[in-house]
Amino acid sequence: MDSYNLSYTLDPEQCKTLSGLARRCRDINGWGPQELLQYAATANSQAEIDLKLDFLQDAVAHLEIVHNSQAEKDAVRITEEERAVCRRVADAFAEMYSLDLMVLDAGQYGFVKLQYYKHPFGFDETGIFTSGRDLFDDLWGEWYSLRLLVLTKGTPLAELDYQDMFRCLPENQQKEILGKREYFLVRSGITL
């Protein structure tokens, strides 16, 4: 069984009462204030001890929340190097920004992609990026799928998945799309 030394903080009136009790006990059994408090602590009923432990559970949970929220505030979510890469990626894809797609710098949290705006509810899709490569891959996927949908609109190819759409396009359109990817990579400063 574990043993614990407990410290009590007493207000002045409690201290006066305890000192008086200790003087009375010293003559009877030699107990001082520490022994009296220990007796008081161990004489508590099981229900009182459970209540105190429940209180401590809540108190420690609150301390953890405060500590974790401060750690979250202090955490660096994106490095300055990645911020620069994300900025270049966001600028490279700026031609596709409209009311339905926007990429914003969210400071220490990275870059946020907002998509499919619906008034008055806001954006249906959001994403947070702290890596320039992840942001590039996401924006490239958006550009790629949009371009394929534009090229196949009104044709039976529009029912295919994106890979099959791409394979069915004429070679010059495939080269154009792949060239655009290279263009975005160069503008973003990202290498494979």
C-alpha cells in the first residue's frame, strides 16, 4: 500500500483551533498538529475520500485542458520554409480561384482551401495545408478534374472516371494537360 504525506493550508481561524487541539492532545498522547491532521485525514469515511478523489479528477482534467490549450497555442504548425512554398503554390493556381474556390494564408495554422460557397451557409468543403507538396497535389487534382470535365462536357466521355477520360482524349490534349502540370510545378518551385 502506498503512503502519502499530506499538506493542508489552513486559514488563521483553523490554525488557531488546530493549535489548541494539539496543546490538549500533547498532554494526553503526545500528538502535535501533524498527527492530528493525519488522524483527521484517515478518519474520513470512504464516501468522503471518494468525493475528494472525484474532485481531484475534475481538477486534474481542467489543468490538462489548460495545459494542452496553451501548448496548442504555442505549437508551430507550419514552418517559414513551408509557408513560402505554400504561398508560391497558392499564387501559381490563382487563375482558378473564383467564388467556389479560394486558398488563404491562415498564419501559424498554414493555408486554408475553401470550396463550394453557398450563401448564407458558407463553404461546403475546407482543408488546411501545412505542406506545399500536399497543397500542390490537392490544387492540381482540382484543376485536372475541372479541365477534364470541361473537355468532355456533353459527350459520352463525361460518364467515365478521370483516368479513363484522360486516356480517351486526343494526344495533343493529353500533352496540353501534362504541360500545364509542369507549368504549375515550375511556378510553384516544386520538384518531383
